Amino acid sequence: MYYKLNTAEQKTTFTERMMQMAWELDADRPIYAQLVERIRMQIVSGYYQPGGKLPSVRELAATAAVNPNTMQKAFVELERTGLIITQRTNGRNVTEDEELIAGVKQGMAREHMEVFFSKMKELGFTKEEIRALVDGEIMQNVQEEGKGL
Amino acid sequence: MNELVEIVGLTKAYDAKHVAVNNITLTLPRGKIIGLLGPNGSGKTTLIKMLNGLLTPTQGSIIINGKYVGVDSKAQVAYLPDRTYLSGNQKISEILDCFVDFYADFSREKAEEMLRSLNIDPSTKLKTLSKGNKEKVQLILVMSRNACLYVLDEPIAGVDPAARDYILRTIINNYNPDATVIISTHLIGDIEQILDEVIFMRYGHLVLYTSVDNIREQHGKSVDAYFREVFAC
């Protein structure tokens, strides 16, 4: 799915989607893996702040309309990578380690870049052409932002 | 005592030609939401009725939470039948009275709270409700019990998508983590993401009992798609 960057209106719809709708999940991959990706994205994008509190397994499972055991499995995986911390008496928090979060963000960005470059190469673009296209796209985004203000 | 349901060599034959459930042996754990899936006539409802003691097995046995199916097991199994047994002329509040009398583990407060959240007035008669709301009321009655096994026969048949989401959330929010929920349906795609495990039945036989993530990992497709492949005509 493609969301345009930085337009206020679309940002709220995106947030609303996060809050209200049952999460859309792909049919052909394990559900817990998709929950891990989704929550990781929410942490990296700052939807859940560093050190911030996370909803309980049951709350989040109900929001996503998935099985609580599956959500639990996703949380265990996120704990293993250190992104979330479980406190025995106080529920779960996002890690305060902002370097760790930045590292995860870099890793995710690299994955997107790899996909992008392999697709563009498949389409037959050279490196210079890809760079020109990216520059053009950025310019257009800047202009649209300007209009929005 | 760790396993919740132990089914051994279970068979139900209505007559020599019609064997609805054929020699099923199956052990179900606690704390899972399990889909009971199969085409029409595969024996799902017959199996469910035996779990609830409404049909007597021809052969084999079922033990639920350490007890053979009977009065003791029925006190711990909450059952949503595929067809309603409630009278439409009763007010919802009267039905609640009946459930309080009948089931020691029924929480009236919980039921009333859920009715409030749906803006359903307990003084209305059941028959005046829409189909979707009737389904919801019946599910609320079942999920307001503190049972160790919930058996839901086709809980989402014929309701709109919003009602379906409500029903799924009600199931997730209300079952206790030591209990297991068995949901029978052929609308697999609709409930797939709340299931831990699935049981496939065909012609009364157990075809498959595995976890949803296993199917997705091994076959790279949804349970719904895999079901269509296994049961292709």
C-alpha cells in the first residue's frame, strides 16, 4: 500500500486506521510475523515513543482482531530483539535505547531500498536514471508540501 | 490434567449406512481458539453435540477437564448451538434470569454490561431484534459464563461484517486464558486470524489437526486457500 508523505489529512486517516480497524493481514504468511512487522513499524515511526507504554496483549489483540496467543508470540519475538521490555509488575514498554530503534529503522530502510533498486533494475533503469527519478520525485514532494502550507 | 479435552476412538453411527463421526482420536489443549472446519455433512455438528452430551457416542469416549461427558462436564461447557433454543416471546431480562438459575458460572453483570455496550435494552423481547442482534445476544449469553470449554456452532453465519467483527472481538475479550474455544464454521477466511489451531473433518474422519501458522509456513497460503485445495471437488 502507498501513502503519500507529509499531507496532514492522510496522516490522520492513517492514524485512524491504526486505531480502529482490524489490521489488514496478508493471507499467505504467518500472522505473528506480520504482527511483529506492524508493531516494529509503529515503534520506529514514533507512534509508540521510546520508553512509552504499550497496550496489553489482550487490548492489542482485540484492536487487531487477532488471537491473543498470536499477539503474545509477536511480543515475545519483539522482546527477543530488545525493542520492547517487559516489566514484571508494570506491563510492557518500548525500549529507551534510541540507538537500537534507529538501527532497526536503518535496517528496514535498507530492505526497502534493496527492493526498490532490484525493481528499478528489472525495469531497465541505470543508476544515473534512477538517481534522476528519485531527485525529481523529491522535488515534486517539496513543491506539494509548499502548496499545502 | 493438563489436556482439556481427550477424545478416544469416538464414533457416531445413526445407522449402518450413516456414520457421521468415524473413529476420531484427538486431544485438545487449554487456552486455544480452535477452528472446527469441514464441508457440510462432514460431522462437525455431530461431534459438537457429543461434546455437549446431546448425543450419545456409538463407540469411544470423551473426557473434558478430567470428567466424562455428563452433568459434571455440562456445568463447565458453554455451548452456542447452530439454531436458537430461546423463545422469541421472552424478554431478554427473563432469559438472563433463566441463565442465572441454570448456570452457576453465569455472570449477569457481564452480560448486562455487554448488552449496554450494544444499546440493547434488556426489557425488549428477543423476537423484536434484528438477526444480527439476536446472534449477538446469544453469543453474549454463552460468553458470560465462566466455562473451561466454549463450543460455538456457526457463530457468524449470516451476520454483516461489522457484526462479525463485534462477535470476534467479544470472543477474544471474554474467554479466559485457561479455557479453550472451539468454533465451527465454513466461513474460514472470516475467522482465520483469531484461530490458533484448526481441525479439518471430512466424511466423519479427522483429516488434519495443526496450527494456523504451520499451514501458512509450510504451504505459504491461508487456511482458507489450503482448505479449498484439500477439499477441492
